Amino acid sequence: MELLEKGDSFIALFPEQALAASFFALLPPAMQKSALLWPSTGGKKLQDAWIAARKGSVPGIVGGPGAVFAPLPGVRSIIVDEESSGAYRTYRHPFLNMRTVAARKALLEKASLTLSGRLPSSRVYLRGKPRCTELPPRENVKLVDLKNSFSSEFQGIAGSLPLSAALFSETARVLSMGKVALWLLDRKGYAGEVACEECGKPILCSSCGRVMAWEEQRRRLRCSSCGKVSPLPETCPSCRGVLLSGKRPGLEALLPVARATAPDEKTVLIWDGTKPCGKKAARALTKDLSRGGIVLGTRSALTVCDLADVGFAAWVDADSEVRSVAFQAKFTAFSMMWESLWRGNSGGGRTVLLQSRRPGFGWQKGMVLGWDHFWNEELRERKELDLPPFSFLLEIKSPSLGLKESIMAQLEKIGLYPMDPGEPPLVFWVTTPSPASVQNVLAPFFSIGNSSTGFPEITVWID
């Protein structure tokens, strides 16, 4: 705030529009009248905001990631809040990180750049060596061994969800206080995937190749990555088998359990990010949860912490958050769980529960010892494996298996060793000191002659 009160032109970026709006509301009245809250949607509002910024009639802009492109002349300071958030990354080609765009803009404009947040990114931690000076009270972090829990079976789904006594006792405690309990499981739908009983292969999205989740309420499949929906096929796309079954219970499967846990007068709902939440919906949700309730949600449900008094946040299967083959999976899991401790008005007094098969081991120690402990251990491991931020990691998605094998073979010829996770089948990774070192290898695969078969999609990870 001190930086903005100097009166210089500024751009303040937040990972979510709701956070930007909350910050804008905290600005002094005089600054609110002159500054501009950058709209999150297009149309006339965005056009008017663009013209106002271009004319320089506003001294400052507050907004979500897209506000970085505001044509504000002579900007003197750029602020990126929660700079490690994945929300600054675009999820369609061309892939961009708005934090990187902001840093480049600050360099070109000769403006100051401020990176802030509850948790630093790997590059910021490596270069700045910040320290974690505020730890949660030890009693606010509960680590539960799933081996001591009971398994909850669900009709039509292979597998179970272990639910602990601590989950139910803490939920009952906060409900009796008129507060909200969050049950967090980053798995949409009734079943996290649908697979063939004969060949064992899951049904994959035709657009991006990711696993499709089954939505029981809408009787359809939804891609867990790009959101594409499709009907359930009558036979397996791989082997034509006729027996398809659900795997890995999702949020919809937990709904009857939550309803049985909460008293009748308490609200129970699912928040999985599939529905937009505008101002009207946010006000309605705040009203519904004013007397407490249970919200079943994916990671996007942490937004509820800004709208209601959340006294308890439970990660139903903390281990599932790090099962991804992505190199940053542990950081993604840790950052979400760390955020669940502090976000919102009741942060600091909130209890967070991690149900795990190895409670308190590995990355989970950082929940008690702080994010600097997490980063020290994580960066030591990444350095040994030559992963970002110590090198560049190229994620390459090939349009076909044949082309994938050809690219990997060419990379091996120049001394690089691709890593093939096997799932998704067309994706592989390779680490390199510089992306320029593989430019000559990849160039032939982008020739006009390959336009009929498609071109590789390349994502460069730097931290």
C-alpha cells in the first residue's frame, strides 16, 4: 500500500479477480475514484477500460492476470501478488506466465517490480532467500494416518475413500459453532475416471488426451483438464470391450456422506469450478453458508474462504495431489494446503487436516516447519535431478506416436535424454541448459510439409 500511496502510476496483479476486487475495496476512497478495477470479461467494459488506460486518464490499475496487458503509459511500478500461483499461467497454447510478462513489461518500462505472496516460487526463493517468519499453531495442523481410517465404498466404483474419525469430529465441531467445513478432493464427478474392465485402459479426452471423469448427476463424461464433455461410449474405444466401470471416487460420491454428517438445517453443496461464480452467486452463497455448512470442493473451493467463515479444511486424500508425474506436483500440493491455512478472514485460527498414508513425511513437514523448510528439501532434490529452476524443462506433446519416437531419437543424438511418463501417451519431457540447444533438432518438425499431420506443442518450464 505504501508503494501505491506515492502517487506514481501502477499496475497491481492478483491471481483471481475476486482477490483483486477485495484489494481494490481496501484502497483509500480518493485512490478508488481515480484508479480502475480492470474487468475480467470482454465487451464494452473492457473496451472502455482499455481506452481509459491508453489515454492515461487513470493513475493505477488493479486486476486479475489479464490486467498485465493494460496499455497504461509511463507505468512506474508493477506488483504481482501471490506470484507463485499457477493461476498466472494460461492453459491453452500459446502458454504464457503473466508473472513473466509482468517482469518483462517492468524491464521495458523501467518500472519497479514487486513480487509478493504467502509462498515464494522456486526462482524467487533461490535468488532472494526469503524466510518464513510466521508458522501456524501446531494444534491447527492435524496429520492423520489413513491406515487407521475406515474405507467408504461407493456403488459402481472400484476403490474406496478412507475417511477418518478426525474428519467427522472436526466437522461436527465447526458446524456446532456455525462455521463452514471444507472437504477438499481435487477429483471432479462421481468417479475420477472410467476404465475398461477387459483391457484396463481409461477413457481419454479426444481433445487433450487426459482422463475423463464421470458426472453421475449429469450422466456424462467431463475432461479433468480441458473441461470437454461427452457421452459415455457403449464400448471401450481401445478394445471394444462392453464392460466399463468407474475408478477412484470423486466429489459427487462424497455428497451422501456429507449430507448424513451435517444437520438438516445446514447447507451441503459441491464446488468444483464447473460453474462461474459472479457477484450475485457469491452473495447467495455467503447467505446460504451464514449458519455454517459443508462444502465439497476441488482446489478452486478455497475461494469459499473469502466468502464465508471457514473453520475447518480437510484434504480427504492428500497423497492424490502429488500423484501427478509433473515435476512441480509436490509444490502444487504444498501451496494449496498452505493456502488453506491462511486464506480468508478466519485464517490463522482455522484447523487443516491432511489425510495421508505417510502423515508428516516428506513435503508435509513444511506444513509444520514452514515453506522455507519445504523449499530447502525440494530444491536439493531438483538440483540432483537437474530440474527447474536449475535448468529448462521442455514439455513436448507430439501429434502422433510415430512423430514422438522420431523427436526423442533426434534428441538422444545430441546427448539429451527424454523422459517418457507414458501417460498422456503423446507427451514427454527433456531437460536442457538452454531451449536454444534443441532448436535445430525441433525445427524440421515444424516444416510446412508436416501441416497435414500436425506440429508438436512445446511448453518451457522455468521454475
